[in-house]
Amino acid sequence: MKNIIYVAVCFFCLCTFISVSSFAQQADLILTNGKIFTSDSKQPYVQALAIKGNKILASGSNLAIEKLASPKTRWIDLEGKLVVPGFNDAHDHPGWEAQIGKSYSYTEMDHVGLSKAAVLDSIGTLVKEARPGEWIHGLIGIAVLHDSSMRASLDSLAPNNPVALQIWWGHGLTVNGKALEASGLRDSDKEPVGGWFIRNADNKISSLEQNAQAPIWIARYKSDPENLIKGLQSYAHKQLQGGITTVQYMGTGFNAKDADNILPAANLPQRIRMIAFPRSTSAGRQLSDWNTKSKSPSSLTYLTGIKYVIDGSPMGENSLRTIPYPGKPGWYGRFNYPIDTMKQIFREALTTDRQLLMHITADSSFAVILSLMKEMATAQQWKTKRVRIEHNCVGDISIQQRKDLREMGIIMMHTAFYCMASPLRSLLEDGVLLGVSPDGTTNPLIEIMMMTSTHSNPKENLTREEAVIAYTKTNAYAEFKENEKGTLTKGMLADLAVLSQDIFTIPANQLTSTKSIMTIIDGKVVYEQSKDMSVKTETILNTKTKH
């Protein structure tokens, strides 16, 4: 009798186990009949995917995946469409498209920019429309940035409105006295660490360069959080149309407290990484602005890493600052930070878990940085830190420098729009990690087109598969998330885009017209072209529930 009971209990437990296991293997969503690029070198292409909850349950053939369906499973027939991992925008700036205050339009990417007369004419029109205290904003080039007479003109033209005129590549601002006042700055202030002021004949601040700009950005965003949030939401929607599922924002205009408040309120559908961008004063870097107990303000957002602009932009004589590197006669870098400060930044990178990202756009600065890093720690110590060099705009990279990059595990984050002559394929062949830092994009196919077909040296062009891997798998690695996302394989987060065209086979001149038909984040469909009233519907996927 006892044996019969024992057998019965075992049989019941086995049935229960099988039932639970079968239930656990049932997919919530299945995508079949597709060309699915996984970004995984072990199995780069599959036909179908199964998703359960927010993760990929399995990938493989149609037959294998269809076995994971239940009566409640939603099916999507891809009808041969290409699927890729969600694109990871690894370098962007929050709120730059937000409509805060009054602004004039300027879209010509010309370094000299508008004339002083043209800018003042636009400002004069906006002053008549603006409320007292409302910010006035616009884009400029070096002609206005380095014209110190602008301060008196703007003070006279807009005595009751803060004016901030941003150089279009982001590394300088021309302002009036009201903008300084609104930002807590004074003409008597000393230059902050990491930045400097351009002053007029009366010793008043006319322009701010590099990290000196941070207080202006912060004050402008604080003046209108409602429109800042709307701007973030609008930008996110545009990025979903391009299949961008993760954005790594450099925290320009923010601090930790602002991120904790703004990001949950914006409730963005993407994964958002906010990277600290500390302001500074003449006393030093204000790291306390980014001290926070909350590392994740909301379910899809997280605060990690720290970014520094190490050198300036070589777009005018007044932007040039040279500091000799001790012990290296004639070796100069246009540094924003003193060498002692750089050493402290490196000590912090080595002793904390805060990843270091550095904007470097000069070959001399690049050489100094590599030398300092080798001086302060072993290659193996650096390798675990995954230091990033943003933009990959450092000129020719020597054989020794490539060896240093490879051994220290430094990730070269390429910005295609600005750096069309920088090495790409040869870096990969030399074992250097290469990611993509768009520096503001809603269409990742622009960077992919440029990285695969428009390099000044055709031998440096990547294949399209290599470019997609850099934009997905490598960019996930570049934020310590490669075990969570970046490939469409079992156990990874279900972040993906169904594209309107096969970007691996169409002519290069058609790449940038590619859109996402459907974007999925965290296992949920967050964008469908067929339901988007802002675009003309081109393709409707066949979706259903099988019974």
C-alpha cells in the first residue's frame, strides 16, 4: 500500500512539474517568417523569435519557435521583413529639441555661422514676442561666439530676457547679463575648471566655452520643466520610428536631482541611461551635484558613468588652449583640465565603479591621455573599467597607440557625422573595440550608411553587419549591459526593431529612408507604423492570436 501511495505521489509531482515547465515555456509573443539578425556571431541569422515577459524565450527556426505557442500567444508574421536588435544611441544630449522660451531657426552647419547683424535682427524680433524673464535661444557659429561686442548689444536689445546663443556643435555660448544672472553667474567670477570665459573690453563675460556653459544649460532647463518633458517625449517618439530602444544621455543641463524628478515625469518608453556631466567652478568640479542614492529613477532609467570634455573644439583662435605635458618637450594638448586634475579624474575612475567617458578631438590630447593612463595603472587594471573615448576624432592612430587601446580595453566611440576620416576597419582588425556615438540622431541608418560607404578611405568602410553589431552589441558592452541586451538570443531583453527594408541588401543610397515598422522594448510593442498618424503607413504586419 505504501508503495502504491509513493508511486502515486511521484506521478502527481511529475505531472505538476511537466505542467509548470510547459507553462513556463509558453511564449507571450512570437515573430515568425522573418530575416532576424541577432548580432550574435555564433548564429547571426534566425527565422523566428519567441518572447515571454520582457525577455527572449528562444530564437531559431519557424518550426522550433511555433512549438512554444499557446492559445493566448500573439503571433506576428514578419513576411520576410528584417529584424535587428534595438539600436543603442550611445551618445546624445537630453532636451536639445525642447521648445524652451523663444528661439529662431538656423539649420546651416557652417562653422562661421550667421553674421552679428543677422543674429541681432532675429533676437530683436523675439524680444517683442517674449514675456519678461523668458529665455531667448538660437544657434550661432564662431563669428558671433568670438565677437565680444555681442555682450553690450544683447544687454541693450534684451534687458529683461536671458539670451543664450549656442554654437551649433555645442562647445560654446554667447550670453547677455540677464542669462548670467539667471544662472547664478557674475562678471566677477573666475574661470571654472574645465572651461573659460571670453570677456569684452569692459571685462564683462560675453561667451562661455567648454564646461563653463553648464550653469546656463541647467538654468534654462529649470525655467520650463513642462516643455523640457514635452521635448524629451517628442524626441523619444522620433527615435522609436528609427528603431532606437536605448539612449545614453550625457547629462548636460541636468544634475542628479533633476534626473530623479524629470525622468519619471517624462515616462519615456525607451531605456534611458543618464551619464553625469558635472559643472565646475574656479574651486573645482562640483561632483556633489551628481551624488544620489537613486541609481534608477524609474523602471527603464538608470544613472551611471561620468563624462568630461577633455579638450576643446578647434574652430577659432580663441578656443585654443595649450598646456605642455610635463616631461614631454614639445608635446602639447589643448586641454580643458590641468594635468593634476586629469590625474585625479583617473584615480576616481580606478577606485570607483563609475565608468569614465572622455570627449577627445585632438591627436595631441589623445597622446597625453594614453600616456597618463599607462603611467597610473596597468593595462589589466584599466581593462575592467571600459574607459570610453567619445567621437573617435583623434587623427592618425599609431601602431603603439592601437596596442595601448587594445590592451587597456578602451572603447573608441565613433561619431560618423564629424569624423569621416577616422579609422574604422583597421581598428577592428587590430583588436580595438569600436562603438557608435551618434551625438544626436533619430535615424541610426544615417550613421550606418556613413560608416559603410562614405569613408574618405574606402578600405576603412565597415560591412553593414559590422556596423549594426557596433550599434547594438558593442554599444551595450560600452555601458556594461552586454549580458542584458544588444543581441537577440535566449535570456536577453526583448528590445528589437522590425525594419521597412533589408538594410543588408538594398543600395547604399536607400539606407537612410529605412524606418521601423514596429519597435519592441521590454517585450512590449511601443511603436507601430500602422498606428502612427504622423507618418504615411507603408507596411502593415499580420498580427493575430492563434486558437
